[in-house]
Amino acid sequence: MAGTSTAALAAAVSNAGGLGSIGVGAVTAEKARGMIAGVRAGTNHPFNVNVFCHRPPVADPAREEGWIAKLAPAFKRFDAEPPRELREIYKSFVTDDAMFEMFMLERPAVVSFHFGLPSPAKIAALRSVGITLLASATNLEEAKIVAATGIDAVVAQGYEAGGHRGVFDPTARDERLGTMALTRLLVRHLKIPVIAAGGIMDGAGIAACLTLGASAAQLGTAFIACPETDADNGYRAALLDRANVRTVITTAISGRPARCIANKFTEIGEDIPVEDIAPYPMAYDAGKALNAAAKAKGETGYGAQWAGQAVALARVMPAADLVAELQREMEQAFAAQRQPN
């Protein structure tokens, strides 16, 4: 939930008995340090810090210029000019030594990886200072790689999940495994704990994942409507439009496949070959600029409104209340399972 999660949200979740999380993949090490300090100011409990481990992009001027040209008509609708060139706006943790050194000094209780893994040396070093490590996987092959590197637990990210697919190689064939199938598959084949993620919005969903053998469940979309997040008004309105909200996988916004609420930006990418879209995170530079131009004219349909397939189950309440409700619903689901037929 980079860009949406906040220190206040993470602290509230941890104080309520969950494991709060902040996404720092989109910020510098210094800003991440400030975010960690912000969470610690609000809670004495453990929390997670998530980073991106994507392959750094290789410059492809022709492809980048072509993508800028394809977006030019959309910019023109808002009397704006597209960027002249695209920047690598997010640095991968794979090469971000400043972030790594900051983690070694700050020692957050938990660090999680998305899009892949850092070097074995970084993994060993982080574990040596007592940091618990998690990593997402979208199939059994990725999960086995995670387990073999000494990561403490794997996050089974089902195809239902909102936001970016955690695939290690975005050019490879995606098996598109659902959360239930993937969770059970990993539980059967791995010895490390499995955390289910994707499309889980209530306590009954959590109970179902635990019944399949997951050690925990990870929820993201369920918390976006909480007042503690940084979701803007347009994002919240789209999220809570239960009569019309639906999600699609798009590469157009950022350059990597991600599940988003269907909007005007996702429409742009519907008929465009993936190879014509600038690579991640270069494409995101253009995506953010287009969203800013649209918002300046009062149009909110060009945002990265990430959400999972069960988005219509979203609820508006403080994060602590939501954690308590999830706990109550989970216990209710388990009690129903114990009832004789």
C-alpha cells in the first residue's frame, strides 16, 4: 500500500492486535526513516516495513518516447504537456544501499519484500540483527526460492489481490493462481509459514485461509477506506461505489501488472500491447503526471486506485474498529464451523 498506508494506520493496526505495515518502496531512505519514527511514536508494538525488489529498468529511449506519445492525447484533454522524458522514480531495494543501511540501524521488527528478493548477503545481514523477513510469491516456484533463501515466511499473493502483482519476472507467463489455491499449494509444499493475501475483506475470509493452513492473513484493500489512510477523495468515492465498482489488471499506469479499480486510465491500456508500455517504474512517472494534470481539472479517474476483487465489501471505519470487527467475524466463522450439522 505504498502511497496509501501511513504511520497512523500502521500504528492503529498494531495497537489493535494486528501487524501494521507501511510501504516505503516509493520513498527515499531518509523519508522512510521518518515514517518508521512516526509509527514508533504511535505504538510500542511490532510493525512491518515493505520494500520493492524489482529489477532496475534498462533504458529504452524509443519505447519510452513511444509511450509518451501514446499518452499525449490524454494530457492534451487537460491542457497539459506530457513529460519530455521518463525518470526512474522508484529505486529498487536490490540496489538501494542507503535503505538497507537505514534498516540495519533502525531495525524494524519486520521487513517484507515485493517483486522478488534482495541479495543473499542483505537477507543474511537483516536477519542477523533480529529482523523478521517476509516475501511475496505468486506461484510455487517463486515460493520455493523464497524459502530457500532463509526468509521467515512467504506471503501467498493470489490473483485477486489489489495493487501490483508480486511476480518476480513480469515477462514470464503468470499462472494467475487464486488466493485459496495458492495458499493450499504453498502450505502443502513448504515448511515455512504461509500468509494468505488477496481478496480477503472480512473475518470469514480470514477464517477460510487459516482453515486451509495459512498462519496468518494479509489485508490491504479492506483498510483503504479507513480515515487513517492517504487515499484521496476520488479514490474513496470509487472504492465505495458499490453499484459500479469493479477491478481490472492493468500495466498502463505503472509499467507492471497491477489490479486497479476500472477507471479512465485503465481504459487507455485495454488495447495497447504490454511491450509498447514503458517499463516499471518509468511508466509510473508518466502515470503520476497524467493523474496530476487530470486532478487539476477536477477529474479523478486517472489515479492508481489499487484494489482487490472483493472491493465491494469495503467498509468505512477507524482501523482499530476494523481490526476488532475482523476478529469478531473470524471467531464467529470458526464457531459456525464447530456447530454440528
